Amino acid sequence: MELVRVMFVLFVVAALAGFMIVLRWEHRHFAARGLVASWRQVRLGSVLVLPLTMATVVIPARSVSGMEGLAVFYMLLLSVAPVVWFGLHWAFGRLARPPLAFADSVLIAASPLVYAATVAALAPHLQSLAWSLRRWLGTP
């Protein structure tokens, strides 16, 4: 396998491992307060929230053709998607037993977004290091 692909796979594996650490931290945070069952319910609810949030953005954007569709996509992504994402997490938090406070639901909803933004911000810096390593090793 080419070195670039190996480095890409290592980055993906490291990113997934980092997200598992974030989930473990969340679990400990809620377990210390006796809310681990509620946390688990809301975190599993995120599996449903993601496709619903994506559908609220993608379906209307695909119904508009051309560059206007891209404008609709970005407009919905920046306005409607956060409301749906955080609103559904809040609703799952209210339905959980025991119910979660709004701040707890926001923490559960925000942690994957913050983590993804951090990984995306870190990737270009790691890419330059990877290219330097590649040149140092003299591999194609």
C-alpha cells in the first residue's frame, strides 16, 4: 500500500480513537452525577438525529437546481440544521429517564461537533508533517 494511504488510514484510526476518548469522558462525567442511563439514551438518539438533520438540509437543497441549490444548502446548514440538531437532542434529553437538563443535552449535542471541528483544524498541520516525512523517507 502506498505511504500516503497508510498515513491517511492512521489519521482516521487516530481520529476515531480520539472520539472514543471523548465518549469515555462524557460517560464518566454523567456517571459521576448518576445520569449515565440518560446519557446513553440521548447518545443513542444521536444516531437518529443525524439522518433527520441531514434530511432537513439535503432534501430541500436537492429540489432546487443549479447554484441556487448550493445557496439553499448553505442557508439551511447554517440556520435550520443547528436548530434541528440541538432541538432534537434537547427533546431526547427531556424524554430520557431521569430527564436531562438543557445544558446536559447541549453538551451531548455539541461534543461531536467540537471534536469534528478540532480534527478538521488539525488535519492540515498533520498533512504538512506527513509530506515532510514522505520527502525524508524518499518514498513516492
